[in-house]
Amino acid sequence: MLEKLPEAIGQALHGVRAGLDEIAFNTLGLRQGMASITLGSLAFADHAPLPPRYTADGEGLSPPLQWTGVPAGSASLVLVVEDADSPTPHPLVHAIAVGLPAEDGNLPEAAFPSADNAGTGLHAGRNSYLQAAWLPPDPPPGHGVHRYAFQVFALDSAPAFSATPGRDEVMEQLRSHAVASGLLIGTCERPDGTIKIQDTAPGGPAVAG
């Protein structure tokens, strides 16, 4: 995983980032005036660090999420989680869920499958590692702060997605059917490749996460 990259490589790639402009929320070209969904989490605030338990430095569980403001007439919801700062041409996909109920609601902690966790039975799509699961945030050491974009979309239809849809399939449906969206940003940073977040003892080196 990326935490095993030498810190010097992370530092060398510091300026290489996909960028927020490339996440689904900002590339759909949705019409102005589209309804807004409020997306939040009981585990972290918008643009605040993700607790280690939801990253590769902890249990690697998916965090709890909740949303309100789903417009009347929506038929289904889609959730996409991407790393806007991955050192790749396009954001790294960390999770996809399709066919969520078209209503205000929530996902509990560990809703997505992950290591040693079966999840809650979501219709999960493929992340960038081609797994229908939660890919825990795992930024390269020394690469700086990574922004993880949790994005929810309301659709005016309930598409018949494949068993494990990838980003391209999901984006095709979003371009045609998205009627509302919401965005929540969580951050993660691994400034020192030799110290993991959960190994930092009280009074020891301060490591952001």
C-alpha cells in the first residue's frame, strides 16, 4: 500500500495531484440551480481530519454518513468517494454505492465491506483497486494533506447497474439522471513514513491524520 512508499518519493510527487476539479461532483456539468443535499458525518467535520479508525492506519472501516434535503421525485441515490489529491491523472476511487433509497437517511459505520468486515449489504461498486469495498485512505508519506470527497447524488431514475459498477458506468448514469448533489470533505495526511497515526504515544511526536 502507499504508506510503504519512501517518504522521499511522496515529497517528490508533492505537486502531482488529480485535483478537486476532477472529482465527480465538479465534472458532471450539472445545470445551475440544481438542488443541494446536505451531507455530513458524526465522525468528522467538513474539511477536518478523518479519524484513524477509518484509514489504513487504523481499522480501515468506512465512516458513518448522513444526508438530508433529498428532493421529492428522486428515485435513487448514489455515493462516490474519491481522493482529490492522489498522485494520479484522475482521483482515486475509494468507494461507490448505488441504488440507495431516495430519501433522507444515513449509512452506519462499516457499511461498506472492508478487511475483516462484511459490510451491511450495500450494492457496492468497484474502487480503484477493482474491489467492491471500502478502500481506506492511505496517502503516501510526505505527500501532504489529501482531501477525500464524499459525494452523494440523487437520480430521477433507478438505473439497473451491473453487479459491481465502476466509475465510468456510474458517471454515465449521473450525467443523464442526477438532479441533486451533496459534498463532504475529510482529510488525511501521513507526514512521516516511519510513524503510524495509532502508534503516536501521548506526549510523543505530533502526527496529523
